[in-house]
Amino acid sequence: MQSQWKKTFALIFSGQIFSILTSSMVQFAIIWHLTATTESAIVLMIAALAGFLPQALLGPFIGVWLDRWNRKKTMMLADSAIAFFSLVLGLYFFFGEPSLAFVYLILVIRSVASSFHAPAFQAAIPLIAPEDELTRVAGWQQMVFSFSNIIGPALGIAVYSTTSLGVVLFLDVLGALIANIMLLFVSINQPKIEKQEVPSFINEFKLGWNTFIEVKPIVLVTIGIAIFGIAFMPLATLFPFMTLQHFERGGFGASVVEAFFGVGMILGGVLLSIVASKWKDITYMFLSLVVMGLTCVISGVLTKDAFVIFLVLCFVMGLSAPFFNGPYMAMIQRAYAPEMLGRVISIVTSVMLLASPIGLAIAGPIVDAYGVQIWFFWSGIVTILTGFFIFIQYKRMHADI
């Protein structure tokens, strides 16, 4: 039994590597394409909003269906839908240059499909792994994600530069196919749900919300994460802009930045899987936020000739990131019953995603008016303060999750 669940995750993660890799290629290639063709932070913000906002708005409601449906089949169908619309956009680029409006539309549709896939996967993890191994599994997941995101930007810019954005999008279809094939070989047991005489969407939604707010420490951390998301998440879109505008580097420099961040995340995931049980999850999260915040503050005051220092800071930022993301999700997976996880995870995912577009909407005009460094600096300050807020308030609750 001990080795069986590890084999299951080996199959799932081996397929997800290809799916995440090609999705990373697409994401970076689209961002770089928009950066190179428009040189507008506002255009980048709108594209990011198109990718985030549907997931944020639909997430809490989708959770009800996730707890009804088979989670494995949901993952496969969602991944297939994402791949299909990558194919549609790829064909458009193959035959000509699509309008920005069409690109935004495809990003919105892909986001809707993603709002089913990610929560279904997270809700399936406790059905496979033992409870005391959830933080370790989160470390593995961060390694898979990081590995794919190291190679993804480099491959994305290489394929984009030598062929076209359409070819990058076609590869996303292949990645989804491989991920779905791997899922065919695993079995994920569905949680047992009490049968209702007449299924009620509203009652199930209310039950999910009430279940979420009953665990006050999770609510506290989620509020802190919303604040953190407003400040920090726009940086994912602004990294290429920082490379192009401030350091005056090209596509190769942008891919190197992403690679340094990704290598850091891989090593961070490895470290998390090794030291998962040494400290409390909240301690890892606090230290992660403080370190990430410091790297942003320093990045915000670098001169144009300090690109190498920026690379080092990106590496440290990536190294610390898994110690926040992994423990937070493991904390949630331990705190709630499996039959409620679809709704709870969808709610917290929506909170995080809704914070991102708010941050993006604020960041776009500020970056265009005052430069990209100002956002790096102040997002770092907010991130550090959020870390202290979460840690102090969590300790006051005497929580032990």
C-alpha cells in the first residue's frame, strides 16, 4: 500500500510534466509575443486578466460540480478542452495574425476549462496519498511544476523565434494528450457522499461555504493570501517587461530569468519534500513570504547594469516559493473532509485568482506611468508585512493544522 500510492503519483506527475511544460511554453510565448508587438503593460494586464478572471469568478460555483463528478474524468475533459482551444488559436496564427480581441477570447475560454482542472487535481490528492504525506506530495508537485517551467520558457521562445506562435500552441495539444493517456492508467476512488433526495445546487454551495469558514485559521491565511496576491501575482506577467524595459535585454535574457526562477523552484520543491515534517506549515509559509518580499524590494532598486544580481534574486525567489504554495494546500487538504474539498479548494482558488486581476488592474497604469521597478519594490514591502500578519495572527489563534 505504501508503494502503490507513490506509483500512482509517478504516473500522474509524469504525464503532468508534458502538459505543464507545453502550457508553460504557450504562456511565455504569448506574453513575449504581446510584449514584443505592443510594448504595452496595459495589453499584458488585459491578457492576464483574461486568463485569471473567469477562474476567479466561476471557481466557487464549479466546486459544487467537482464534488459531484468523477475527479479523474473531470481532469481529462478539462485538459482536452484547453488543448482544443490551443489548437483553434494555433490555426488562426498559422493562417494569419489574430486580433487582440480574439486572443483575449481564447484566453478566457481556456481559463474556464482550467477552473475545472486544477481544483479537481488538488481535491484528488488526499484520495491517493496518506494524510501525513500531503506536504511531501506538495513538494513533489512543486518540483514537477518547476521543472516544466524552467524548460518551458526557453523552449517556448526558441520555437516561437524559429517558427511561429502557432507551432507552440500545437505542441500544447500534444502535451494534453500525453497527460490524459497517463491518467488512463491510474485509479482514483471517489469520496462517498451522502445521497440527497433532490440535489440542490444552492444548498450544496452554501454547505461548501459554511464548511470553509468554520476553520478560522484557513480563513485567516486565505485573507492574507488575497493581500499577497494583489501585490505579488502581477510580477509573473511583469518579469518579461522588467527584462525588456529596465535591463534592456531581449528574448534570450527573458528566458534566462524564467530559468533561474524555475531552477530555484525545483530545488525548493526538493528541499520541501525532504524537510516537510521538520516545522509547522505556517512557519514555512512565513519564511517564504519574507524571503520573497526581500528579493522584490532589492529588485526594485537595482540599476540597469545589475542584471546578474537580478538573476540571483530570481533564483532565491523561486527557491522560497514552494515553501508557501505547498504547505498552504496541504493545510487545506488536512483540514477538510474529501467530499467537501472540491468546493473548498475552488473557493480558496477563486480568492487567490480574484486577487491577481485586481493587482493587474492596478499595476498596469502604474507601471506604464512610473516604470516596472516601482511595482517590484512596493510589492515586496506588502509581501513581507503579509508574512508577519499571517504568522502573528495564526499563533494568536493557537491553531494546529
